[in-house]
Amino acid sequence: MLNSIKKIALALSASALVLACTPTEKIDKEPMKVIDHHTYAQPDEALITHLDWEANVDFNTKTITANATFTISKTENAQEIILDTNGLSIKGVKDEKGNDLAFKIGNEKPFLGSPLIIKLNNDTKTISINYKTGVDAEALQWLSPQQTADEKSPFLFTQSQAILARSWVPVQDSPGIRFTYNAHVTVPKGMLALMSATNPTEVSNNGVYDFKMDKPIPAYLLALTVGDITYQRLSERTGVYAEPSVIKAAAYEFEDMEQMVEAAEKLYGPYQWGVYDLIVLPPSFPFGGMENPMLTFATPTILAGDRSLVSLVAHELAHSWSGNLVTNATWDDFWLNEGFTVYFEQRIMEAVYGRDYSEMLALLSLQDLKKEVASILAGKKPEDTQLKLNLEGRNPDDGMTAIAYDKGYYFLRLIEERVGRDKFDAFLKDYFTSNAFHSMTTDEFITQINSKLFEKNGLPIDESLYADWIFGEGLPANCPQPQSDRFENVEKVVEQWVNGTPMEELFTPEDIMTKKWSSHEWLHFLRSLPNDLSLAQMQKLDEVFQFTYSRNSEILAAWMVHVIKHQYEPGYQNLENFLVHTGRRKFLSPLYAEMAKTDEGLKMAKEIYTKARPNYHYVAISTMDKMLNWQE
Ligand SMILES: [Zn+2]
């Protein structure tokens, strides 16, 4: 039964109060009832609606000193407002008249940090918190010049998702609570500062920058980066930021960005955030990309030189609708952000590069999904293979697996295949428009799809869809199966080679220059190789294709799995280089996991990790520490 899974709501909805603050919207439905286990906030009592942030970024002490002034909305009787903090030192809190407000910092809990409880007067309208970040603030990564591409200037970037915003701003850190913000930020002269907001394109004389985000966003989309950064415009509303030595390659790689925005708009309605820019960060950025509004943060590992890894841009762009416009109400509903985004990403890729291209991506996603399902089912929490999660008492990061992304995608693709693309697209377009700037729970999604897709079109509602996919474990048998002639060809080539046909007969020299195959085909080739390759076969592959020296990070990472598995020593040095210089968790996890399978491998993993760990962001460190049983 679906109802048995519903949570009893304690709080009047946060989204209802946000609705009250956006006068153009009218409340036309029951307020959504939500409990977020990952915030101390009590939004039914008092809620933040706007932030004015005045900050000073100090690279010497690796801290940010700031004043966070929130406009608040509260019930008549509210005595206090509660914000989330983690490691912040709070110096004082004042109201709009400059009077001190009493405050108290509650006990710290794992992952959640501490509540900041501020006493309110009857007429308090704003609270202004003076504070400093801790030296180990989890969202912040301070890089030395040597850790950047140009090695000239230090660099700072933030990663707030899922609940790390509270380590650099005291805030109601729940995806169901939205606010607008302005910021006034001082950084060392000569450096550029950027946020998830309207951004400068040139370095200022005095190191001072002003930012404005006039659309309500949740705290996990707060973002800041500071460094020796330059800008290149790509179209009227798209552009790219990067360190000076990287900007040319970045502008080349992302040339199709405007085309992607247009394809996305054609599918699901206008892009609502004004400009769409992307910054290529230094290699320690832990994710492929982060969909910070107006400014996607991206890893340099997608700079392949041939635009072959730009599906990541389609993904982050798609989040401008799924996630940033319609937001998972809690981290238990994370699949609503990511499953929709992978579906949308595939549709953008199909529109721009064709179906045979996007089907290869779909198949790679299915491979990832099957692997993830098998590995989670083998562990202690098989229920983590459900789309709807229960992360109470856990780090929400535990829910950031391929389930939310790829099982979510296949669930939506199954619905598309059942009802037909036209009807599904009409539903999605309406879903993004009518729920824009609101949060969404899994239950509310089911209500909406039942009425606005199935009932509206006179189609039967199939409850088993939800029982199997959303609330059921594993991968349901009715999972759609993509078809790709290009991948079938790759499989044939692997088979022939394994059966003794020489490589030279299977590949012409031109094929080998990767002109015939896309990165996806190479990736599929590497993933399809048998597990018992001989040393001679490894040598042959490396001699012909130079995989050990590939500049394509996806191909390199897939090859390195074989390097470890087959103890192919000529690859070891580059394996180490890659792991020391790249902080993208997607690559780190499978490589360290492969090493950890044997005693000797684990020893090697720990040796490499000792050198690499200082270069990783907190989110990568927390995963790898656990995997390698690391004690500092
Ligand atoms: Zn995403």
C-alpha cells in the first residue's frame, strides 16, 4: 500500500509559507506536508525568505567572515527561529534595529551539525548573524596554487549539496525551503569571485563583487568560487569561465551550449534563469558537475578535446528545470531531482546528437545501474535500491547512488514507452511549469502523474508501477531495453579479438585514431573485455590504443580498472598520477574499490591515498575513508 509509506506530517508546509512570499503565485492546492530529517529548522514557526550576505574571503586563514542577514516570515506566536550550522563560530545576532537577539547553539549531531536557536521579538523582521567559518568547513575547498591548472594563485570553491551549505552560511538547510539572495563579497585584489547568481565577467579593481539571485532557491544551491578566473562568452546567454590556461579548451569543448539550451526549451518550456554559464574548476572538484543556478560548476575531466563528454553539460543544464525549478522536498526524494534530470539529459542529447548517440548513453547508464543494484543488494541495506529512500539518521550522501539517477531514468522511460512520447512530454512540460519554484515529494508526484497524465488521457492507473519501481527493491523485470547497433558492433569486435582475430585486422589505423568510434563505444569496448585478459593481451591493447596515456578521463578510468585487475604494472605510475590529481568521486570509487579487493592492492591503494587525500574535497574523502577503513 502506498499510504502506509507516507509519513505523518508534523509541520505545516514550508512551501506554503514560501508561496505566501511570492505574490504572483496563488495557493491552489493543499499545502504539501513534509518532514525533512536533515534540518533543525521548524519552518512552520519561522522561515527565512531572503538573505543579504556580506562576506570577506581570507585565503591566509582559510576562513570566511560574514554577516548573514535574513528576512524572515513567522507565525504570530513564534518565539524563536532555528537555523542549521556546522562548525561556524557565531559572534552575535542582531535584529533590524541593531538590537542584540539572544541565541543558543544546540548539541552537535553527526552530519547535521548544530541548531542555531535565535530568540525573536514579536515584531522581529530580520536577523543578522555575524560569524566566521571553521578551518575545516566541509563545503569549502581551499586550494594552494599548486593544486590549480595555472599554479599561480590559490583557489576556493564550495560544494553545498546535500547538507554542507550550513558549514559556510547559517541557514535553514532543507531543499524544501527557498529564499532569494543578494551578496556583497570581498576577495583578494586581482581575483574573480562568482556565485550561483548574476555574475561579473571581469576582475574588479578593489576585489569587491555584488551578486543577486532574485529567484527563490534552496540552500544547497548556494555556491561561491574565487580564483584566477577568466570568462569567454559563447552566445548571448551562455558562456564559460576557467583559469586562463584552460579557457580556450573549455570554450571549444562547450561550443554547443546554446544549442543545448534551445533543445531543452523546445522540450519543456523557457529557460527561467537568464544566463547559463559554466565554470571549469580545478581537478579536485568531487563531482562531474553541480547545477548551481546560472553557473554550473564542472570538473575539468570532461575536457576530452573532442566534445565527447558534453552530456554532462546537458545533465547540469537539465537541472535548471528538474531540481532547480521543481526541487526534491527532502533527500529521501532525491530521485525526483536526478531521475528526471537523466531523462531530460537523454532527451537533449537525442535532440542535438541523434537517437543512435543517446541510446549508447542509455546503455551505459543501464550497465551502471545493474552494477549498482547488484552491489547494494549484496550489502546490508537492500532497501537503498528503492527510488524513495529512508535516510533518517544517515548522511544524505548515502542516497547519491546510481539508483536515483539511472533507476529513476528507466522508470520515467518506461512510462514514456507506455503512454507515448507526446502525452508524456505534455505532462512533463506542465509539471515543470505548474510546480516551478516549489518542492515536490514522491507522494505528490504520484498524485500529479495519476491525475495529469493517466486520468487526463483516459489511461488506466497501474499501481504496480509505483510499488515495483518507487517502493520496491532491485531492478523490475519490465525495465526498458535500449537498442544500439553501434554497441552491438563493439561487442562483435571484442568477441572476434578474444577468439584470435588480430587487432590489426579489426581496426584500421584511422579507427585507432578514435575517428570511427565515440568515447561511448570505447568505454563499452573496455567494459566488455573479459575478466581474464593475459599480460600479453593487456600489452597489445595498450600498444595499439595507448589507453594508459588516454586524455579522455572516462576511457582512462575504465582502462585503469583493467590495469588493477590484471596487475598490469606499466599502468601503475599513471594510475597513481590520475588518482593524485583527480578528485572526481565517480572515478575514485571504482578504482580504489578494485584495488581494495586484494591485500596487495589494498596496500597500494593506501599508499596512493596518503598522497592523494590532501587534494580531495570532503565529500570524496568521506566516501574513500569509509571504503579504505582510513584512520587519520
Ligand atoms: Zn544531477
